Amino acid sequence: MRAFALTATAILALSACSPPAEAPKEPDPAPAPAPVLAGIDLTKPLRALGTEPFWAVELTGSELVYSGADRPEQRAPQGAPNVQGTMAVWESTTGAGNAIKVTLTATDCSDGMSSRTWPLTAMVEIGGETLMGCAATVSAIMSTGESGRVVDGAQPAPAQPTG
């Protein structure tokens, strides 16, 4: 019996010194899908702009950059949007201490200055002022002419023959 007790004690002592068995590693969770509004990937660089007064907000992915005619540029950190239904909202505070809120809504928009149809309506609240305008991805804005729908990969309207 004493030999059994010594053997059991030795086995327990050795097992206490051995490393624990590794649990199987769980696979990394799949990344969350990018937030989308009106078919637009909200992680892409976006631009909201308006007229009377002229203003713009660039959503670069890391910051909101507000600018306008006769207005100082203001920058604020850009977090993830709060997307609910047909709206996406970013809220932050600029380096100048002004609260800024950018709301994009999945409704067509006309900027009033061109013949473009924008996929998003924009509302920007900053410094006690509410500004209304339109928005799209920067790539869509850059690939669209002065008329037509503002979409990624759009081709400029063909030139009209003169004669």
C-alpha cells in the first residue's frame, strides 16, 4: 500500500510540473461588415458639401475636416458612424472645441448648382449652425461630370457635337 501511495504521489508531483495541455485555439472572428448606406461603403473617403454658404466636410476615415468660404478649417477625430435605418451619424469635437455632427441620409439630393443627383443628403451641425447639402464618396464625385448621378465608376457625359 505504501508503494502505491509513493507512486501516486510521484505521479501527482510530475503532473503538477508539466505544462497544461493547450486548448484548441478558437478561430479569429470574421471582421464586421463595413457600414453601408444607400449602397455606399461608409469606410471610404466621403465628401459632404453645400451652397449658400459654400461649405464642405471631408470624412477621411480618421478625421472630419470642415471648411467653407470665409470660415476657418476645423478638424475633428472621426469615429465609426452610428447607422440606423437610412441614416448614418458621426459626432465629434473639433480642435477649436466646437461640437460637430454630420448626418447622412439615404435620399437623393440636388446641390442646386449643378445637374448632379447625389445619393446622400447631408446635414452638418457645427458652432450653433445647421448646414444642408449633399454627399457621396470622393471617388464618385471625381468620376462624375457636371450632370447625372454621382456614383462610383460613372463616365462623364459625352460631349455634344457643335455645329
